Amino acid sequence: MHPADEMGDRGVQTADAVTPFMPPAGVIFDIDGTVLRGTRALPGATEAIATCRREEIPVRFVTNNPTAQPASYVDRFATAGIDVREEEVLTAGAATVRLLRRDHPDAAVGVIGAESLREQLRAAALDVRPLSDPVEVLVVSIDREFHYDTLVRAQTLLADAAVRFIGTDPDMVIPAAAGARPGSGAMIHAVAGVTGREPNAICGKPSAMMRSMVLEAFDASPESLVVVGDRLDTDIALGAGAAMRTVHVTTGVASEAPAGVTPDRTIDSLETLTDGW
């Protein structure tokens, strides 16, 4: 992680302060709670992205949603009046696929999660098995049909120390129209609690896997990039872990910052993001 003393030197700015940033070489936007709420653009989002386009600043949109694929986000952005290309969207599902293909390409994989996640793994030629089968890797993710019997099966599978335990993303709660709802982190913690095992890896923000995917998307040094997000524990931690500059926007889910992680700037909405660029 980024050293606390280096982060502290830059300090925190309020929404009324003018950013000292030079125009960045690239901007990494979180999606839900930062740019979009449902299919509606949050205040200043359309203008901030338009400024990046006009100034020819590359952008990426990075989400810990492991179930939706980039094409579905392109449609959501379009409904909100924002043009985004599929290659500009990076997801926790894609990070999970990448980790499995790198570390467990031939393994039998069980999944606690949505069918759309299983489809992503199958599309990547991974060997996805029913939970009733023996597996070598168990992937745990958000599962809106999570059941006691599912937890029992996870407990049985992970009793074998050789079975790898992989989480798609750490989000304990996710934004929803009716308020925050349990996310992948809730299921991961439930499985960890009954098995006495922590995951061998968690793939979404702020993991090293997601960080490498983000950095590979830009032909620029980490210090020249800016991460913009609503969550201190994932978005801002992602940037801090690679010495990227960070902007915390308070329009989404409140979270606690990990030790040593402090945003360079805090704003009330994206309306002031590009001030001074």
C-alpha cells in the first residue's frame, strides 16, 4: 500500500478548495455512486467526462460489480446520455476471470454467485462445475439466492485446505434504489466465518489484480493518473496503492478509509472535479 506519510503530505481538500492538480494523463472513474445512480447521471458527471473527452484525457470506468459485463454498462451510460465504449469499462468479473486464467486455468471451479458470473467464467473457457461436484477453486460473490444450504456446501468444500477460496470483490454493501443492500463482501464474510478461512484472493478494487488492469489501460505513470470514487476502502485505496492521485466524491456509499489511506481531495459532486484543469 502507499506509505501513510506520503499520502499525508498531500492532505485533504474540501469541496470549496481549488484542486492543485495539473491536467491528468488519465482518469479512473468509479461508476455507481460516483458517475451514475441507476441509469441517471449524478451531478457534474456528464460535464466532467465531456471535459476529459475534449481535453483528450483517456478515461476508464472501474466497477466492483462482478455480474454485469461492459456491454450492459455501455447501455446504462447511453440511457444517462453519456457515450462510453466497452473497452473503457473494467469490472470485478473481468478481474476474477483474469486471476483464474492466470493461476488456475485447468481447475474445476465452483461458484457461489449469479448465473451471469458463471457465464463470464464459461466464456473464458474455465471449467465451471455445479456446487454438488468436487472442485479445486470456490469463487464467492454476490448471490441474491444465498441460502443456508449454500453455506453448508461451502463449509464442506473449504474443509479441504487444497481448495482455493476466491472472492470477486470486497464490497459489503452496494447501492440500490431502496438503499444499500448486501454485496459480495457479505457472502464472502459469511463463508469465511463458518470455515475459519480467509480468501486466498479477492479480485476487485483495491486488489493488485484490478490495479494492474487499470495501469495497463494507460500509457502513463501512476503519479499522472487520477482515481475518482465514492468509497474510501476500495476506490481511494486502489489509487493510494499505486501512488495515483485520488479524489473522493461524497455522492455514494460511505465507508471507512483503511489505515494510511487519505484522499488528496474531497468534493461534494463531480461538478467541481475539473476545476483548475
